[in-house]
Amino acid sequence: MKLEIPYQVAKDGDEAFGLVKEKLGPNFLSQFKLKIKIEFNKEKGIIEGIGKGFKASFTFQEDRCLVEISLSFLLKPLSSKISKGLEDGLRNLL
């Protein structure tokens, strides 16, 4: 599943990267009760998260964030809920 989120708060990709990186702290991630490995690549403007049954990639461009999510077969029934939650959260943040 792919999403495209235009920036409304952030001025550019660097600022948006910083906002998302700040949000993805231990307190935020602990609410999901999943072990999630997150990699931040500031140079390329990419944040990747990998957990059991999913992979998410956030690519920060000059005026928008491109999100790509891969879900395992077991999580596919939740894809619309995951997509809506992620999209709403990013729109409010960025």
C-alpha cells in the first residue's frame, strides 16, 4: 500500500524528517506492543520501520512524504485501518 502526504506544517523534507523522527520515540512506539526496528537515514531522507509481519518506509521529498507499507498475510485484513490511522497521523504532524 502506498500513500502520499503533502506537507501542511513542515516547510520542507528536512523539517518533516525531523518531526517524524521526534515522534517515533520509545514512548510512542511502546503503545504498539510490538518489537519495531527503526532506521533513520537523514542523508537520503528515509525512515524505515520493520516489525513482525510488516515493513514501512517513509521517503521525505521537498513538498511531500511518500509512504510505502508491506503487510503480511495475517495483517492484510487490517490494511484499511492501518492506512487510515497512519495517513491521519501524518497529515496532522506534517
